Amino acid sequence: MYYNSLFRAFMVELKQRFGRRKETRKILSVCEWEGKKILDIGCNLGYLSGLIAKRAAFVMGIDTNHKAITWAKIRNYGVDFFWSRDGKRLPFTPDFFDAVVLSHVLEHFEDPAPLLDEIKKILKKDGSELVVIVPKEEYLGQNTPDHKALFQSSEDLQRVMKAHAFKVLQIMDIGKSIIARCALDR
């Protein structure tokens, strides 16, 4: 059972590395993270966290997959990794992070309000940003039955972010994914 779960996590990591190259390059090219504190929510095995850590001053990764977090710690990307039981409660100090990355996570929540409310608490009041990446899908559940929210266009993502008090600064449709850079709308 342990090796089966680890194998699944490893396969997700491979998919992220090879299937999301364009997405990762775009994120790293548009985000200014030098000297900043970043939280990567849904970090899985830590690949994106490790790339961010090459630019940022401090990076933390968090995921609900305990085995993936264990493996990420072994790989030692220079990132602090944490396991979260439900993904809705974040054990961090308010006003701590300059940016939060939410990569391929939002589509797993029917109601993203609890998670987005937690993100609002931990982001610094001024100059902070939330980077959201979601898959663009034609049909809900097509090959991904665990997806509870459907994003077919950038407008779908903008609508969700606006409804939860985030202002979209930049949105990019890059084929299979949509990336939005957002700020708190205060």
C-alpha cells in the first residue's frame, strides 16, 4: 500500500515535470519573487517549490498527501515542507507570506471559500500576491473524477477570484491551463 501511494505520487511528479513545462516557465517568468517569502499550496513532491526556492528568500510547501511530503523532504530542495490534514486550515502566522502559489488545487474544492479565506489571513497586507493555476477542462470529471470545479476559460477563474475578494492583475490562458496573478482586493 505504501509503495502504491508513493508510486502514484511519483507519477504525478513526472506529469508535472514533463506535462507542465510551459506552465512552470510562464509562472517563473512573470513572478518577481527575489527576496520574498512564498508558500506553495499543493506542492506534491516539491518540484515547483524547489524551482521557486532558487529565486525566493524563503519557501514553504504544503500538501495533503503525507507520502508526497515525506518524499519531498527526502529530496531536500531547500524548502520547508509540511503536511496538512484537510488543506483548508493553514498553520501559519497571519501576514507572513509575500506570495502564495495555488497550483492545480482550486479545482478540487466545491467551495473554495475556507481555503481562500485562510490565504487572505497569511498574506501580507501590502504588495502580496496569489498565483492560481487551474487546468482548463472541457468536461467536469473527464479523466479527473476528483475535480469538483470546472474551469473552461479565464473568465471562469476570474469570476471565482472576484467572488472571494481577489483582484486579478494578470490572467494567461496557456492551452491546457489558466494562470492568474491576483492581489487582495482591499
